[in-house]
Amino acid sequence: MFRFAGILFFSDAVAALVSHLAGQYVRLGGLQAISELEGIYSLQTMIYTIIVLLSGYFCELYTADRYMSRSELAARIAVSIMVAFLVLAACYYVAPGMAAGRGVLALSLLVYGTLQYLVHRISQACQNLSHLAQKIMILGVGPLAEVIERAIPLSPHNYVFAGFVQPELGTPTVASNRIVGTVDQIEEILSREKVDKLVVSMTEKRGALPVKNLLTCKMRGVEILDSPSFYEQLTGKLLIEDIQPSWFIYSNGFRVTPASRVWKRVLDILFSSVGLLLVSPALPIIALSIKRSSPGPVLFRQKRVGERGHEFTLIKFRTMCDNAELDTGPVWASEDDPRITKLGSWFRKMRIDEIPQLFNVLKGEMSFIGPRPERKEFVEQLSEKIPYYGKRHFVKPGVTGWAQVRYPYGASEGDALEKL
């Protein structure tokens, strides 16, 4: 997988050079552009290539072991191109001598985005060829191992299940014909079956983890994964029932660097500003329609728990009748909640009610991408019943997030657990 990521990065570098040459070709015309091929090595082309590649890197286009659907790939490339355009435009403004010429930048990026999408789709198709499938073996024979095994065929990854390995401790709950051997034979089994990944899914690990065997297998090129990390890779969800505190410490997914914080904040300011500018003509119409549909204010303000547990005022367009919780107190809202107005129901389906949260993003209280903020009453309730629920407050809450894309409307503690 890391090999494919490297090939993608190199292919995108070539695509960047080709796209920049295409832009120069249009500007200079025909043979004159071809005669100036040395421009590929110019400072202008180097800066262009570096910026588009860095933009793709920060948009996670080169992440190993991550599957992206066509729509997600297109969206990430579009964001990457937009960011690269703005950064390059700023560079050309500061240093006009580097400017490539009117229209050349836009054309170059259009060509680059097209080539990049095609290259990444071809790479995905190659990874899904049957003879390139990765063999997965599970160390464990209990209920946890069964959960992992059932998730493998449902994943978009090109994985083939190769069997279970019986550890020293634990009573098997899996079918006996799926057990290919015992832990003392693990080195021989992995070598014979040419296994690519070994997933440690032992129900009881304390004092039973075959450290020496696993280390030997890793030195021979087998990737060793724990069940929570592999399950997240397969489904995009966390295996809350098996997560230990050490997983949060060692997992790469929780790494936050100063550079990533600055980059994320720049994108938040950029997109919230552009978003507010684009929707500003519609805001008076939306406000008027809310006032005409039901009595009450246009905006709905409510305290929510944000980054590091600090409360902030969330702003949305009102979609419920005024004083909806006057008699009930804080309660979960459901998709068919009778308190929702007819117009509000449509607003929620189209996510129009979320538009004012762009002001929260601009102020730095929220981010575009992140866990949805909940009310203090619900946070206290969920923190008592869901392990590690409070850890979500180490990042800024978001207007949207992975749970909103992959999961329907949540209106219970069970939904909150699934979306976590």
C-alpha cells in the first residue's frame, strides 16, 4: 500500500509538470512552447509543482491503506486544486515576476486535476485486481475475531480472509474448519500462506500475547495490526468495545501538529468566507420565509460544548416552533419530530439550517470538519455511558463530519455510540 502511495505521488509530480507545460503551450503556442522545454526546470515550474503536491498531501490524497469513493476522491481533488490556486495566486501577487500569464494557471490546474483524478482511479483499479489482493489472517478465535472476520468482505479494500490462528488462551467460538493452526505454528503458517497482514484479535491478551512470534513475523514483512485499528480501516468506525487507553496514545489518527492546525484554520477561514459570500443573496429570502412560516425568531441560538469542553453559542436557522422545549426540557430531536415546522423539515433535509454556523467557523469556535457539538446535558449523560466520549472535545466541533456523511440522523444514546 505504501508502494502505491509513492507511485501516486510520483505520478502526480509528472502530471504537474505536464499540466504546466500544457498551460505554457496554450500561451506560447505550438513549436515555441516545445522549444522551451527547459522551462520545466525553471523556478516557476518548481514552485507550481511543489505547491500542488503539498496541497494534495494535506488533503490526504496519498494516505496508504485508505479507500476513497469516486465522489470523495473528486471532492478532495477539487479542494486541493482550489487551495493550490489561491496559494499560487497569492505568490504571483507578491512576486509578479513568477506569474505564468493570464489564464495559464487556471488551465494548468484544470489539466492537472483531470490527470490526477484519472491516475488515482487507475491506481484504485489496479489495487483491486484479484492477484494483488492482500491476505488477512486473524490471531484469535473468540467473538472479537468473528466481528473482524465478518467486516472483511463488506469492506471496499481488496482483502482476502486466510483463516484464524488459535492463541494459547480462549475458547473458540469460530467454525473449527476456519482455524488454520495454533500460535506456536504462526511463523510457518504466515510464510506458507503468504499473509500480508496479521490482525491481533485476542479476547484475553494479558500475559498471552506471543510477542517474540509477532516480532519475528513483523521483521519478515508481515504487517501486524490490532483489531481496533484494522476495524477502523475496514469500516471507518471505532471498535469501542475493544479499545484500550494505549490505543489512543499510539494511534496515528490523533496526531495534531502546529502545521496541521494552521493549515486547517486557514482552510476554515477561506471556505467560511467564500461560503458566506456565495449564500449572502439568499439570506434575506431564508429569513423572510422563516418569519412567515411560524412565529418566533429567525435564528436559533443554543449553548453547545466545544473544544476542550468550553461552551459556545451555536447559531442555526430556526426549524422548530418557538420555545420547543418549554414543557419537556432538553430532549433528543428525531427526524420526524412533531416540533419541527414544515419549512424546518425541508431546511433540515437540505442542510440549509446549518448555514449560520459559517459564522461560528469564521470566529474559530467550530471547524468545517469535526464531531458535531452536543449540549452540556447530553455530553454529561453520554460521557457516563460511552467509553472515551469526552475525548472528542480535544478538537473543534464541525459543521459536518464522517458520522454525518456515513450515518443517518441520530436521536438516541445508541446512535451516539454508533456515530462515535
